[in-house]
Amino acid sequence: MDIEKITNEEEYSTVLQRIDELMNAKKGTPEYDELQKLTDLIEDYEDDLCQ
């Protein structure tokens, strides 16, 4: 998934679905790296909502 920042609820939902698909990714794989990036994007989006 090629996304740099979550800007709306639709993107948020899509990223959450992709995270669910990647939950069993093994460390050191491209899927694991994607999972880490998407998790960071979710955290940033949620932090922005709380401010």
C-alpha cells in the first residue's frame, strides 16, 4: 500500500483492513515493514484527531 498520510475516514478504514491482513507478517519481510509503516500512520492519524 502506497500512502504517506491518512487524511480521511475512508483511508483510515482501508489502512486498518490492510493491517488486519498483515498481522501475522514475519519480522524482516517486506510485509512486516509495511505493517510497521501503516501502524505508524494510524497512530499519527489518531493523534491528530485527539488534538
